[in-house]
Amino acid sequence: MALLRMRMMPYWYSEFAKYHFQGIPPFRAMNLEEGFAAGPESVVQSSSLEENPYEEAFTREVKDQYMAGEYLLVAPMFAGEKSRKVILPRGKWYDFYTGEYVGGGEVITVSPGLDKIPVFVKDGGIIPLMPPLLHAPAQGEKTDLEIRHYGEKPGRYMLYDDDGVSYDYERGEYSFREIIVEKNNGKEWEGRISAAEAGKPNTVGKVSFTFMTEDDELR
């Protein structure tokens, strides 16, 4: 888990930068996620809250799962649990580790084992990762990125970049680089990242793209 956290540093760094500059909280309650509490018509109705706790979610806060950054839904396991229910907002959601479709607008049950925290990615989600280092990159060091895309929708993400050490960002020494993933001529996925701004810090090395989800026709 510690190595995964380090791999995800480009994502977390960008999300905390958005908190600083735009006031968007990096960790949010589920009722702030579009499609979660949009009304009972958004989910299949059931007379039993045991079968469909989504119904109860409209009247009380769900406290055992949360949104992490722009695209991730985290549903931690607790002591003694071997499985748990996860309430998915409307839209399609995908397993973070495999890219497989898991559902949308419904309640699912997961049994991840002891080596994984249940994490799900919104359709079109883009997650930038770096190599699993045991320390933060040094000042001026360029870091290679693996950019993952999940789902069937085109994706867009703003990747934050500064020198990673000083407070020079307070003087404007930072940039947001746009990552776009879309289909080439409507057929094959391709990704690109905008060029570094002239005169601004550039810590991005080689960039590769991983498309985590197979097309519908292949599933």
C-alpha cells in the first residue's frame, strides 16, 4: 500500500494543488458526488434496505466510503470484515486494479482480500502514476509517468507541476499540463499531454499510456 501511494503521487499532488488554487477538496463525502444522491429514480428500487442500502443513502450520510480526487471512489475494509457493500453512483465504474467494469447506480459486494483496498474509477477517469520510489523525487529530477485511462468515455485531466521543493509556486512558478485521452478516428484509444510551459518547472520525463478497459465488443 505504501508503494502504491508513492506511485500515485502525481495524482495526489495534482489534487492537493487543485485544493490550494481552486478550493476543490481532495477527499469528499459521497453526497457531493454527482449521480450519488440524484434521487430514488437513479437506482433500482427494493423494499429491503438490506438488499439496497442506496435507498437509505438518500436520508442519511454514507460514512464508510468516499471520493478521493476527481475520479476515485474508495471503500475501505474494517477490522473483521471479509466483504462489504459498496454504493456506486450513477454512471459506469471500473476496478482500479484491473480496469474491469463493476457496475453503476447500484450496490455491489466486494471481497478484496487483505492485500487490496477496494478502489473504483469513474468512467473516463485518468490516473497518472510514477515509478514506485521509496522517496520523493529530488529537485530538478524528471519522473517518468504511466497514465492510466479507465472506461469507455474520453478523458481529460489537469496535471500539476512545480519544482516539488520550494515555495516558488507562490510566485507563479508552476503549471497545469492537460492530459487528454480519446479515440483516434473513433477507433483506437490514444493519449497526449500538453507541452511544458516555457520557463516553468518541468519534472515530467517519459510518458506512456495504459488503457485499462477493453472495448465493449471485446468483453
